[in-house]
Amino acid sequence: MQPKELLPILSQLKNVDGLEKLDKLRPCRLKWPPKSDTISDPEEVRQKIKEFAPEQGWLCFQSKVDYFREPAKMSFSGILLYGEVVKKATNESLHIREEGQNGWILTYFEETEGEHDLVENTVLLGEKELAPKKLRYRVYWQHDEKQGYRQLAARFNGFTDT
């Protein structure tokens, strides 16, 4: 059952105990597969992140995690291990992951209008007192003919205090 067919059914179930979250699913299209780059030079990784021009995000280094809620606050302090940054205005996120001793994998996620996938917003608690209180993510679901709806991906979507 494609999203267009499923959403009217889900909206009817919103008053059933335990199923109210189903009404929060919305149609969208996540560009799939996402663009991905493998980079071995740490300076090139930093440059790619700067070129992406994120609005918010977090970057994990060997000794600490830096959080920024505005572009001017983004900083690089040591060897980058991983991170997630977002451009909310264009519905794009960049995930950075260290790939062992060979470098980093940069994965670019982009959400567009469409009805191919379903998406829901979810909020996770920040890890420490220095972190923002809550992190927002967009969780994507895609229909599989054999197994029904399966989680496709999740992408960082900024911070919130509420």
C-alpha cells in the first residue's frame, strides 16, 4: 500500500489508544540513494563541511563534542570522528562518519516534495548538560512489497529546547 493510499487510513486510527503517533506520518521523497563521498584528508573533510554551509549541527572530536545553533559558532577543534549538520532551509543534512584508518564517509541526505516515502519527526534527548536539550530527527519509511513499511533512514534536523 503506497503512502497515498495509507495516509487516509492512518488518520482514521489517530483516536485509537497507542496509534495516535501514526497520524503524524507525512508523505515526502527522500532522494535515494544519498550522495556519498569518501575522503582521506582531514582538511578536505573540514572544507566540505564548510562548503555545505550548515545552519546547525554537532561535531564529535577525540576530546569533545561541539554543538552549534548558528553557522558562526561552528568550530573545528582536533581530529573529527563524526557529526551531523543541517541546512533546514533546503531540507538537507550531512552525516560525517570516520571510516577506520582510511578517512571519512560524508553522506548527503535531501528531502523533497513527493509521495514516495513517509516521514515522521522525532525528538531525542541531548547527551550531556552542555548539549542542547533536544535533537530533532526526520525518520523516513519506505514501502517494501514483501515486508511492508521499513525504516529507510533518519537525518538530523536541528535542535530544540521544547
